[in-house]
Amino acid sequence: MKTTTDRLTVGDAMHRGVVTCDVGTPLSKVAQMMVGHRIHCVVVDSGEEQGQAPWGVVSDLDLAAAFANEQVEGAAGEIAATPAVTVGVREPLRRAAQLMTEHGVTHLVVVDPRSPRPAGVISTLDLARVVADEPGTT
């Protein structure tokens, strides 16, 4: 029997829209963006022409590592997880979980082939929300 989680797509669970910065953005500014938007990652653009794939992702864990290593004076491009791991908006949610596990990341950039910009971000917390809402899991 299929569960609700088997029928869900990435688009059903993701956060729409993304906050971006370029590779040279100071980490203090990236941290301000996270705090101001109450998010856990910022997508790093390559600085190339519009429509290029995201270059990387700076997560809150990346900032913590920079802090621990006394590298907070750096820039987004110096600590971003690269390349950004992407997943299609119509992919099964289970595929997002597989990609996170395979690549050891907590955030995926969601792409839609109909748009040059990322459609959103999906995180391990988004997956946890789905599991928490699944009947019979508590």
C-alpha cells in the first residue's frame, strides 16, 4: 500500500523562492540574510549570465564551520557547498531524500525546466515535516 509520502513530489514539500547572493558576498552579509529571512541557507549564484545553474549553497552549518575555524571574514564562494545539488520540482519526494543522503547535504536547490531561476529549496526539515504529518508515524 502506498503512503502519502510515496505520492508527494518535491514541489509539494519545498519552500518556494530562494534568497541568493554572489560568490563574493561577505559571510557577515550572508548571515544577515539568513537571520532577516529566517532561513537556513542562501543559494550562491555564479555571477555569470542569467539562467546559469546555481553555483553553490551556504547553509547555517557552513557558517558554523566558518565560525569554528575563524573564517567568518571570508566570502560565500569560499565556504559554499559546491556544486549546488539540484532536484526537479516534479521529482518524487523520496528522490530528494536519496540525493541528500548520497551527497551529504541538508538543502537541495529545486529547479523547474520551465524557468531559468531556481523554483525553491527543500531541506531535511521539510522532509521531517512530511514524516511528522504521515499517519501512523507517531
